[in-house]
Amino acid sequence: MVSLEEMLGNPIIDEFSPSQSTEDASALPRRMAGGLRLTAHDEPGFEDHVSSRYPQIANHVHYPKARKFMAVLSHEGSRQAKAYRILWTIQQSPNRQRTMQAVYIRKHCMLRSAVLNVKPGSKRLVSMFFNYSTSDYNFRPENATLRVPPNFPFLDSELISVSIDAVVYSDRTIAGPDKYDLRTRYFATRAAEHNEGYSLSWKLDKMKAALGPNETIDPNKIASILDYDVQYGMTRQGTDPAAILRLARSQEAAIMKGLLTSRGLDALEKNVARRVKFPADRLTAIS
């Protein structure tokens, strides 16, 4: 299996590139990381983009209050953004601020409709509740609407800042201050896909070797193995890399259990075979 430490490697640290502002970058809301640029609700170009590309959202009754929790994410570089985290900080009360986030990680194995990469030259409208490309609206306008929970309590709160915390690019370079450690979560998520598949593959081989003539594997035993992995990661959560990897593996085990339940053992074994072949990503640099 792939160790998380091996995937993280020994990065070259160059946190703020010369092309950024010469002011104290750590004290500023970061609106650009590598080639990824964030246009907030109060900046030029935001309103035109939303009203021209997403009229259903612009005309929604909650849009005037909800727009501060949206941003246009555009890509002016040459490398595809495969993971990113965006932060909104609000004044929750006179003495308390609250930070909320939108995070996306491109996994090896996911539905095409769930792929939210930001390609060079493209734009996405992102918030804590949705993440749309222009094609999402063009091809599924009934789905590309303003999705704000009816009980969301912060619509009247003052927005303090919106910023890019971190971006992972297709060449496995990461940019941004990464205050919330997207770096570890990205590699843990992708390692978990491989490691959980590898572990189950090994157990399946051992079970098949112990079968007698005309015997088959009991799917209930496989379900029990996956249930154990789900609970193991969920009950041992933490912020260290090992705990993050355990939680990611428990989430992958839950996905595999769902596949077993809905489509059977043959479909699960094909999925496991794919997972074992997933490459081991390694961080190349921080820019």
C-alpha cells in the first residue's frame, strides 16, 4: 500500500510567488493562487458574469443576500486545478467571527457529473452550497439554481473576507497558504482509494484460496469487513495525517459497501481491481 508520508514527500517551499503583491501576503485575503483567481461578489465582473450566465440564480428571491457567499473562480494559468479550498469569513456576532468553506478534491474514481476541476481558461460559480460551470447551466438549467438551505442562519451576517486557501494543480504542485491543510487531505483522499482497494483485494484473495469445491464467497462477510473499516475510521478521528487517512479510508469503505449492496460482488471486485491500479501521487512542490 501507499504511505501518506511517501506521497507528501519533501516539498520545495516557495509559498508566495514574486508575481503576488509585495505587501504582507499573510495579512491579505488571498484572491489568487498560482493561475487560479477569485472574483468576489463586490468586485467588477462578478455581477455581469452571474446575470449573463446564470439568470435563474440572479433572479432568485434570496440572491441579494446570498450573493456575498458566492465567487467566480477563473483559471488564468496552464495547469488544471484538481483540488481547491475557498474560505468565507463572516462576523457571526459582535465578538465572534466564523469561517466557512467550499472544498473540492478530484478523486481517481468518481462520477463524471461530480468532477469540478477548473480547466485553464474556464470559470466556475462557487459557493458553500453549489459549484457550477457554464455548461452545468446550459445543459441542466433546472439543476443550476440557487441552493441555499432554508434554515441557513447567516444570510444577514456581514462578510469579512473571501479567499483561496489552497489549490492543488495537475502537476501535483500546491499553491496558497493552506491554513486548513488541503495538502494532507488531498493526498490522504487519493491514497485511501488505493489502500482500501488493496486491502480488500488481499482479503478477497485469501478468502478465495480457502474455498472448497463449488463454494463461493459470502457477500455478508465482505460487508462485515467493510463495515469494520467504516467504523474504525469514524471512531478514531483527529487532525494528524494518520487520522485523516483513516477517515478517508472509512469513507471509501462506505462507498464500496454501497456498491456491494446495490450491484453485487462482481461489480465490487471490478471496482477493487481499478483501485489497486491507481497511481501513487506525490507532491512535487509548493509554489
